[in-house]
Amino acid sequence: MSRDQKAIKTVKFNNEIKKSELKMSEINKNAIKVCCTTCPKECVVTVFLEDGLLVNVEGQGCKRGEKFAQKEIITPERTLTSTVMVECGGKLLLLPVKTAAPIPKKEMALAMNTIRQTKLTGPCRMGDVVIPNVCGTGVDVVACRSIKENDHAC
Ligand code: SF4
């Protein structure tokens, strides 16, 4: 790879990244290994850094792996799944919920606390917004199934 090509591929690396945030990564001197979870193949992608700059990505089975690895290092995101308590027809029911899109990993604990403190009154339908804009992420927490008055209690 020529120096010009290398320069084009170079992406400014976020200095605020904490190594502890890279849970699924194996940190080497100038290389970080990331497991791509975009598809079941789960390629181990190696990201090479030079002076804090991302200079190359290897090991990906397709282009999506390169994009995933860059995002995983700079702003990792995950879809959060959990349950909330719903009072419906005099019974307490557990409603499975999830974020409608991935949210930043650093907001996961706060979002989880918000979900834990949420209690709803039923009935509700699959896809209903349970918590709008959770923790200011711009992403809603939505119901993963419907709850009717004649559903069994948990
Ligand atoms: S790099 Fe491509 S093939 Fe490999 S796990 Fe990611 S999406 Fe799948």
C-alpha cells in the first residue's frame, strides 16, 4: 500500500477511548483484535494503529467487518434487551423490551437503570414505545410482544 493510499485510509483516532471499554478486544502493541458480530461468521478483525491513527484493517470476511471494527473502536454500540413490569387486569406481567436501535455502550448502565425503574399499566401492543428517547440517545425502548388483560401473571 502506497503512502497516499495509506493516508486516504487513515482515520483520526479518538484519543478519549479507554482500553477498558474494549471488552471484546484483545489489545496488542499497535493492533487491536475485534470480533465482528455483524453475521454468524464472527471474523476476528485486526485494526492497526500508528501514532493514534487507524492505518489498516485485516481479517474481515467482507466490507462490513471494516466498518464494524472502526465503529467498535471509536463509538461501540449495542442493542439493549430487558423486561419491564406491567400491571394489567389486576396481575403483574413481565414485558420483554429492547432498544429500537443500538445505543452507545457507555449509556448501557444508565439505560438499564431507567428500564428497571419503569412500571407500566397494560394492555400494550408489540412495538409500543415504552420509554421514548432513553437517556437522550435518540432511541426508544419498545415492547417486544403484546400484553392482554387475559394473559397469565408471571
Ligand atoms: S467481517 Fe463480514 S463475514 Fe466476517 S463476521 Fe463481519 S459481516 Fe460477517
